Amino acid sequence: MFNIFGLIAAFGGGVFAASIGALPAFIMTGLFSVVGAVAGMCGAADASNILVNYMAFGSFFGPHISFAAEATVQSYNVMGNIWAALIIGIIFGTISGIICDAETNLINSGTDSHIDGPACAIFIMTFVVNACFPA
């Protein structure tokens, strides 16, 4: 049901977002999606598919992974402890990836539901982060 490589990529995406911050992670997502769109307009459909679906909105650079990981690190408010920030990013990025995979494979597969998996994961993770690290 769950793709182990997707979970490994979510693990790496959580580390990536926690280490470089939210804005550079979103810049990388936007960069891959623009390059993929240009590749698609130039006729390279396979490259466009890989860049947009697997790189920009996949398990590594996807906003559901990088946003959840970085928002959790910012809510945790780490005071100079980079290892704690990376571990928090790993945990919550991977949890967000699992939520997105579960929503996509369980809810959207057997029904005519058109729920966006990454948006659903970000919505759920908002409440989880606020419950774990209240302000």
C-alpha cells in the first residue's frame, strides 16, 4: 500500500526542509515546476512528468513534506540545537508523507473523491503541530 521509496524520500525531504528553511524549499519546488512546465511546452513530456510530478510535487520537494517539516521546526522554536531541529523535521515530514499516501491511496482510490492529498496532509498536520507544540 505505501511506497517505501516515498517514505525514504519524505525522510530526506524533512531533513532538507529543516536544514535550509521554508523559503528556499518552496523556491526549489517552484523552480522544478517551472522547468517542468517549460519542458512540457518544448515537447519533452517524459521530462515534464518527472520534474513536475516526482520532483516538484513528489515526496522530496513536495509542499506537504517541506511545509510540514519546516512549520513544525518553527513551532518547536529550536534555540540553536540543529540536531533537534533535524530530528523534528524528519519525524513530521515522514508523518506528513504517510498522511498524504494514506489519503491518496485509501480515500481517493475507491471513490470519486477529488481531495488533494498534499493539501489534506498540510491541513491535518496544522492541527497535529499545534497540538504538539502549543504557542
